Amino acid sequence: MGSKNIQVYHERQRLQYCLLHCLNNLFQQKDAFTRAGLNAIAEKLILDEPERADWTPLSVVFKPHHNVLTGNYDVNVLITALEEKGKSVVWHDRRNGASSIDLDAPNETLMGVVLNVSVRRFPGLWKSRHWITLRRIDGVWYNLDSDLDTPKPFKDTNEVRKFLDSTIGDGGEILLVMNEKQS
């Protein structure tokens, strides 16, 4: 197990910039990613789409891959941002459950786990999706959810697997962030 004095970087939630916080928590670094950088990726994705959606007055704010005012980035922005940093993303097949994820893989292979879960905000009035990072740091797995006040360490990999199975059961998606390109 890891040292008790380990510093764990943890960004807290602001507006709907959970993907930004998720990525910075994953990389354990402030400004590993920025709003401007993620916005640029989202804009480039729009330009690269062969069949761009028709423009409407709402298109100024509600773009296909993000909301200009609040963030709320989609999975395409996540994957592109990570690929630009030399990482690859493997979408976990939910039919296999969490037991098929090698949480003991070396850090050189598995950087961390990103979850996309359904959340209700403002006493259930507003339903949206939320990005969460799980990362092993100094041998300990942490839940680095930006909605938490502080990072939450897991007891062991069995507790991580139970959390992931619960996430799958609640309709969440699991993405494995790999340090090596996967074939």
C-alpha cells in the first residue's frame, strides 16, 4: 500500500465542467486541460463532421459536443483530448461486469478509469450526465469525483469493483484510460 503522506490532486465541481475536472484529476495536474483547450477540441469536432447539423439560434450556446456557457462536454471531446496526450480509451463492455477489468494492471498500462453517470441536480428537477475519475495513486485507488469534498480512497480493488458494478447497474458507462495504444 501507499504512503500516508501522498498528495492527491483534486479539483472540485464548477458549473458543468466535470469533464475538465475529471481530466485534470486523472492527470493529477492543475491545467493539464483547460476550458479553452476543450472548447477548441469541441469546435474542431464540429468542423470535422461530414454532416453538420443545421444552424439554429440556440446553436450559439448548445453545440453538438458542449455547452458554451457551462461546459457539459461529450465523450467525443474526452476521447480526442486523451488521444492528444498519447492515451487511448477502451469502452468497457458492461455485459462483462467489473470483474473483467484488470485493476491491478501496471500504471504503465492502465492510467485510470473514467465513469459517465446519470445525476439529478436541484432536488431532482434537472437530470444530466456527470464525469468521474478513479485513479490508482501510490498503490491506492481513489474516487476523484469533483462533486466530493475530498478524494475518497477505496479499501481495496474489491471495493473498486463493487463500485464499478454498482455504476453499471445504475446505467453508468465505464471507460478505461490506457497509457499504451490498444490494438
